[in-house]
Amino acid sequence: MYLVIWIAFFQILFILFSSLPYSVNVVVHGLVGVAILGLAFRVSRELSRSSCPARIRRISKITRNLAVFQGVLGLALGMGYALSWGSVYAGVVSFLHVGNALAIITQASSSATAFDMWEEKEFQIAPSLPS
């Protein structure tokens, strides 16, 4: 689960600080994005088969759905640049794309931490205190 978080994190850093040509950045970014999408599907599938709490499974499904939406946004952004649809369109879609990337990291972190806590039996009901 943590692999999704770290790949997405380094993906953001790569795009922000890469000095490679634009076409190389787009190809690398797209390939890494497909890897994140595949990992999100794998994590969601594995958690759905586990006996972990339903909330963790729901969060992993949301992460998977955000990864799908991220791919759609990436394709829309690429098409907008290729067809020169303008800076306003590119700005709005870029903003959504970056915001969604941060949401993926947030949701994946949440489910990974919760799963670890469940796996380590840290989810225990506190004993009732006498009245």
C-alpha cells in the first residue's frame, strides 16, 4: 500500500523538477501514472478479499476511483495541450490533476495506516469504566 504513496510522491517531484524534454516527461509521467493505477486496483482487490474493516476497504476503493479519475484528467490535459485549447483550460485541468494527485496520496496514506493498525491488533475496544 505504501508503494502507491511513494510512487505518487516521487511522480509529483519528478514533474516539478525534471529538466528532461517535455515529450520525455509526458511519456515517463504517463507510464508511472499507469503503474499507480495498476497498484491502486491491486490494493483495492486484495483488501476487498481480506477480513479488514469495511471502512478500510471503502477508502481503498475511493483511492482506486481517484486513480481512474486521475488518468482521465491526464488524458484531458494531454489532449488540451495537443489541440491548443488554451491556458484557462490547461490551468483548470492542471489544478484538478495536481489536487487529485494529493488526494490519492492522502487516501492511500489513510488506508495504509488504518490497515497496519488493524493488522497489528491496535483496534481494540476499550474496557468499560465502572460508573
